[in-house]
Amino acid sequence: MTSREKTILKLMAAAGFVVLNFVGFHFYQIETRKIKSNLDLARQNVEKAEVIKASREQISDEMEWLAAHEPSPMADQEVQTQLQRFAENEARSVGLTIKAQKPLTTDTAEGLIYHRVKFEFDVTGTEEALYRWLDRVNEPQQFRIASQILLSPNEQDDTKINCRATIEQWFVPTQNS
């Protein structure tokens, strides 16, 4: 082989080496991008799974609490009567004067698991008695709360407070309700 042929052969080998490196580098970049994209997607999936796991644990705890505390099915009128008696007895036992009480519309929409009875009470008494009554009425384990409370001063006696409170009780309806 002549020196010219050797030089051309060396140049062709160098050019082939450069072309192969360029193609290889380009292929390497494409694969690196794919791997990085897949890694980012995997990280997002892991984060999503951790959020779902934490949410599931919280919901699981809430479901266990609900299973332990869920009331027996009852008729609307029975729950309403029990709520009215309870709130009235508690108000009297702490020394409040009941000025008025009235049942409000029961939430019995189709498809709801829980229905809700409501009673509105107008009471008057000392601040301490009022807070004791509200404390006794608000009982999450019994699915009962004072949802709306409106306080105003008593015009006749400045040591007393007037209160209008809506007391609500959630319950599981019987099949006939």
C-alpha cells in the first residue's frame, strides 16, 4: 500500500470514528432524556402514591371511628322528639330559661346516608349556664351539634344573655323514613 492510500485510509477511519461518535453521542442523549423523563414520571407516581396512602390511612381511621359510633336506624319523628327532650332537659338543668323552641325542616333528601333533624331554641340565662348547655349539646360521638348560635344581651337583666341556637342531630333513617 502506498503512503497516499495509507493517509486516505487513516482519514477515512478518523472520519468514521467521528461519525460513529456523533451518532453514538446523539443516541446517548436521546436515551438519557428518555431515562430522565421516566425517572421524573416514576418520582411523580411515588409522590402520588404517598399522598394516596396518607389519605387512605386518615380515611381508614375515620371509617373505623364511624363504624364504632354509628347510631342505630331510627324514624325521623323519634329522633326529633329525643333531640327536643334532650336539649330542653339540659337547658333546664343548667338554669337556662327557654323562651321558645320550634322544629325546623328535617333534611331527608334521597340518596343521603344520614338525615338530619333540627330544632331552634331561644333561651336566656347567665353566660356560664349558656356555655355549659352548649358544651353538653355539642357531642360528636352522638352526631349532635349546635350549628348556629346567635348571642345578644338581655334587655331586662344585664347579667343574662339571650341565645338563639339551632341544634342538629344526624341519624341513620329506617327503611320507611
